[in-house]
Amino acid sequence: MKKFFLVIVLILVASGVFLLVNHQLKLMKYDFKGDSINGPVTMKSFDGEYKIAYFGYVFCPDVCPTTLTLVATALDDLKYKDVKILFATLDIKRDDVKTCDEFAKYFYPNSTCLRFDDKELDRVTKSYGVKYQIVDLKDSVMKYSVAHSSSIYLFDKKGRFVKEVSNLTYENVKKEIENLIKNH
């Protein structure tokens, strides 16, 4: 009988350790070390607010302005004040932190631009599953464009990943943000 209880205790301890390690790995997967208008930041810098992460760039002609407008409109309509948009630039050659931050705040005042160095940008985009590619534009003043995926990533107030949203219709974005606030 003692062996049975010992086995049960060991299983419970092992399960607890597994769950704790798994939880920490998930937190680390979506963490980052970047620069913002206020200096160096990590995901923890934004604790206490729900977070919506989006990857794009300032010179984006259509996808970024459309997505940021969509998310900002949903947030305005829902009247949530404790939601932060984290706009992570994919164009680290052209987007300085100040210009990028102004761009993000144009769409939603409670936004922050995140800018990473080359190595961190590679790591973060792989962790999030963001796809992007520099596209050469030989006869353009812009010189290049950045083709990129357009999902938004929802996080709770502690920086825990909740959901990737790729169906970016107004109704769906609004519903997913509501679900984030109500359930997390």
C-alpha cells in the first residue's frame, strides 16, 4: 500500500513539474527583448494590460494601416482601456523607434512600437510564426518592400499567449478581443 501511495505522489510531483516547465517555456517562447520609445522592453514591461501584438512596418502601403485601423476600431467600439497594441517593426533598416511609435499611435493611442536587432527579430518572428520577406523594388523610391503575414496575437495581462487571429474581419477581431477580456 505504501508503494502505491509513493507512486501516486511521484506521479503528482512529476506532473506538477511538467506543467510548471511547460508554462515557463510558453512564456519564454513569446517573450522578447526590444527597444521602445521609453527604452528597453520585454513582454513583462507591459504586465497589467491585455496585449495585441502585430508585426508590420511604417512604409506598408495597405496591410498594416488596414489591420491597425481594424483593431483600433474594434477596441474603440468595445471601450476597453487596458489593452495595449504592440506594433513590432519588420523593417529595422528604415523604421526608427520614434517614427514607428508615432505611426502606431496614429491608429491607437495606447500603442507602442517594438524594434528588435537582427538576431532578436529572427528569433521572435520564428517563435510567433510570423512570415516576412524583403522584396526588392528596383525602380521605386522605396527601394524595397516587406511582404509579411498579417495575423494579430492576443495576450493576457500577464503576457501569456492566448490566441493567434488570422481571420481579420471586423466582426471576428471584435469577438476575439471580447473573448480575451472576458475569459482571461
